[in-house]
Amino acid sequence: MGGEPGEGAAVKALVELVARSLVDHPDDVVVEVVDGPQTATIEVRVAADDVGKLIGRGGRIIKAIRTLARAAATGSGKRVNVEVLRP
């Protein structure tokens, strides 16, 4: 993801840490980075019964996770999106 090697790994690690701390089945959390020319998409997969915990009421938790990821990626020159993939 951009300038420094490992920047994408740092954002991925941050999203994975936050996701694992929120769900009941942290071993089922899978985070992958799909790197594009302008945008990096971080895909998060969790157990079916943990999707609601990750999204939160009204989408507040996933919105906060997206804000953290974008802040962590500043300076990389890329836009970061975080998507929750349904199992």
C-alpha cells in the first residue's frame, strides 16, 4: 500500500486486532488486503454470529474501524476501504 513497505501490513494488523477484540470467535477472523492502484480494500471475514458485533448498531462500530484504518493509512497516498464480507 504505497510508500513504505509494511504500511499495508500495519493497517491490516490494526483492523485485525480491533476485529478480534470485538467478536466472540476471534480465531475465525480473517483479514485480507486487496491492493489496487488508487485504493486498498481490507476485507474482514468473521463467524456468522459475529457479523452484527462487528457492524454495530446503525453501523457505528464498522464506521469507527474504517476511520481508524484511514487514519493509519495517511501518508501512504492511497485510500483505504474496510469491507465486512458475509460468511
